[in-house]
Amino acid sequence: MFNMTLDELDNNEAKNDPYSADPAYKCYGNNGIAYYYCGRETKPDMDTEWTGYEIETGNALMIMVGDDKRHAIDPEDIELIPANSFCRTCGQIGCHCNVYE
């Protein structure tokens, strides 16, 4: 059920645009809220100040629908959900107040 990879997440058209019909996901441990995928999490290493490069942590950056805080989540804890299964305003899975059909 869960068990996405970063490559699978990158291949979807999911970016952090709350006004689009991009794919949404649920995350293990917080199954009641939908998330958008933003990209791969990176962190600076000891040479970042000089090179400008950061290293990937292996986690996906996700934003809860209706929020703006980024969360680093293991891709194996992420599952794609249908576009009509969550509210685009509050992000609650099962709420049908603002659903794209």
C-alpha cells in the first residue's frame, strides 16, 4: 500500500501549487490529512558554504494541504490517493467541501 520511491514522486506532476489538480498523498502516521509533494529534502554538508551544493537525505518534502510548513517524510511512508478523496481547503481526507472531480 505505502512504499513510494523518490523517483516515483518526482515523476508525478506534484508541485506545491494548492490551486492545481496535482496528485496528493497520505502519509503513514497521519492518514487523515492529504499532502502535496514538494521535492527531495537536502541538507548542507561541511563544504556547502564553498560549493553551494547540499546532499540529499533520502526523505521527501511534503506540505499538508491547507498549510505551508514543509515536512520531511520517508518515501516508504507515502501513498498516492485519488483526487476526489480529500478537501482542497482543509486537507482532510473524506471531507467533500471543496473537491475536484
